[in-house]
Amino acid sequence: MRASRLLLAAMLVPSMARAGPLTFQQALRLAQADAPSLRAKEHGIDAARAARGAAGALPDPTLGLSVDSFPISGPLAFEPNRDNFTWVKVGVSQDIPNLAKRHAQQARADTNIAAAQAEAVATARDVEVATALAWINLAYAERRVTALDDVLGRLQKIVRTSPQAVASGSARPAQVIAGEEAVAKMQDRRSELIAAVAQARASLTRWTGDPAPEISGPIPQFDVNAATLRAAIDQHPMVEVASASADQANADLRLAEADRRPDFGVNLAYQHRDPRFGDYVSAGVTIGLPIFTRHRQNAQIAASEAEAAAARAAQEDVRRALADKLASDIADHVMHHEQWLRARDTLQPLAERRVKLETASYAAGRASLADIADAHAALADAILTTLDREAVVAADGARLVLTYRSEDR
């Protein structure tokens, strides 16, 4: 019974840990602990470390059983007990690759571990960025719904008063229809925003594993320092992955060069004959003769050198591509920030002012309900545009800082 209770408690711990709203940092930590892609990379590291134990080890010995010099013709055919040269042999042989090759195999296994670790770091960076963007996307998706509900509520309040205006003769009946049409169109737009919230929540679920994530806390503001981010390019995880691939290619080159050295082998055999003639023991050593290096070892070395050069070039290409992408992303971020400020400080205040003026004119009988509806639709557009642009700026900041930051930050 106690064991059952402990098991139940252990099963409840993850769900309890995920219960309640998620702040931005909590979502990042949960993704780092729960993302399947990260668990897959961890298993890859374990596999590489396990394989390291076999690297450079001697191959398995070989057991040989044979019957030597068995007569099949002549006067002693099929009568091995009458001659003194037929025996049963039991032998063991052991191949011994040269020491340089074994060390090269160990070095190659070490580069495999380093490559697996670099890929794990790169995947962790990708998961962090994706989770951050998913959280920010959900935050702004919910803000859009709240903002539209505010404008929609204000418009509905005015539209509800339109029948009294018609009854008093201050408004035409057709204006009521125009107001109701404007409300319906805004409700359509609200449905789209609700769907966007559900999609954003599903994206956050993918990374955190929380089946119904609810976010809380402020939206993070990232300080984008172009010089700092540019200085961290050489330590970017993708550069480290490319560097690990170059190290693997260099290890393959060392392995190919080791093939020019001879391998060795030892063998020991026991030969049993008819008791009249006595038994034998034999031992020997074999030495490989890499005498055709031009068409074998040298050709493989040349191929490995070319692959190593290609890996180094690929590493530099990755670094340059990241630098180019960073410059492009920073330029976009500057543009998006300016557009957001323009929407926040100019477009949205103008739309608010228009609503106030049209509302005052409608109250004074100088504007129609259609004018009011158009003003509110324009205000909704302006508010949503401001939020859209702010969301882009926030996403830019998260993507830039989390993607290009150095690992020690």
C-alpha cells in the first residue's frame, strides 16, 4: 500500500509542477526539461560515450580447428594412424592493429562524443528560442482578443442605443443595419483572434509538454546589443557543430595515415598426432606489409584530406552565414521598432481621436451611426496593428538575443 502511494505521488509530481500559469522563464525551464528532441540528443551522447569504450580495443581472438596432412591417396590413403605427419590442430590467433591506428580510433570516438554534445547544445538553443517565441506569441494573441473586446464593447453600446435614435427621428433606420453589420464584422475578426490563441497555445504545449498552458507575468524585453551579439558569433552552437564535424574529419585523416603503418598478429597452435609420433606446439607472428600505398593508403589519405578541407570550409561558411543573418535580423529589428513606435505614438492616437470626434458629432446629430462604426473599425485596426508590431519587436528581441548570445550568458 505504501509503495502504491509513493508511485501515485511520483506520477502526480510532473502534473503538479505544470499546474498553474507559466511565466516566461518557467516556460523555458520546462521546455529544457521536457522537450523530446533534447532527450533524443542526450541518448545520442550516451551512445557515443558507450561506443568510446570499444574504440582502440583489440579485435576478438580467433579460434582455429583443423586436420592437417590427412592422406587421401597412395598406400596410406585414409589411414592417418599409419603415418607420422597427420595431426589435429587447435590454434588461437590475435590480430594487433598498430598503436597509431588504435589511438586514432580513440581520438575519432572522442570527436564523436564532442559532436554529439555540440548538437545537443545547438538543439537546446533551438528549443529555447522556439519556446520563447511560442510564449510571446500566446501573450500577444491574448492581448489582441482583449483589445478587440474593448473596442467591440464600446461599439455595441452605441449600436444598442440606435433604435431610440431612430424612434426620435435623429437617425435613419438604415443606420441601425450599418451598425449591426460593423459589429458582425468585428465579431468575425474576434473569431479569427480566438483561433490564433488556440494555435499559439498548441505551439507552447509542443515545447513545454503542458497540455493547457496559461501564461502569466510580464512580457520580457530584450536589450539587443549588436556589437555583443556579433562578438559571440564564433561561439555560436552551429559554429561549434561545424567545428566538431571538422574535428571528426581530421580524426579520419589521422586514421587513414595510420593505415600506412603495419599491423601485427600472433598465433599459438597445438598439433596432436598419433601417440607413437608425439605432439607439437607452434607459435608465430604476422606483420602486415603496406607496400602498395600508392593505390590504397595514399589514395585514402588524399580523400580524407579533401574531406577535412571541406569540413573546415563548411565551418567558415556557417560562421559567415550566421553573421549575415544576424546583420539582416538586426536591420529588420530596427525597422520593426520604428514601425511599432509610429503605430503606438501616431496611428493609434489618431484613431482614438477620430472615435471621440465622431462620437461627439453623433451625439450632436452631425454624424451617422455608419460614421461611428467606421471610426471604431479603424480604431480596432490601429490597436491590432500596434499590437502586431509590438509582438514582432518582442519576438525579434527574443530571437536575436537567445539565438546569437554567447553560452556563458
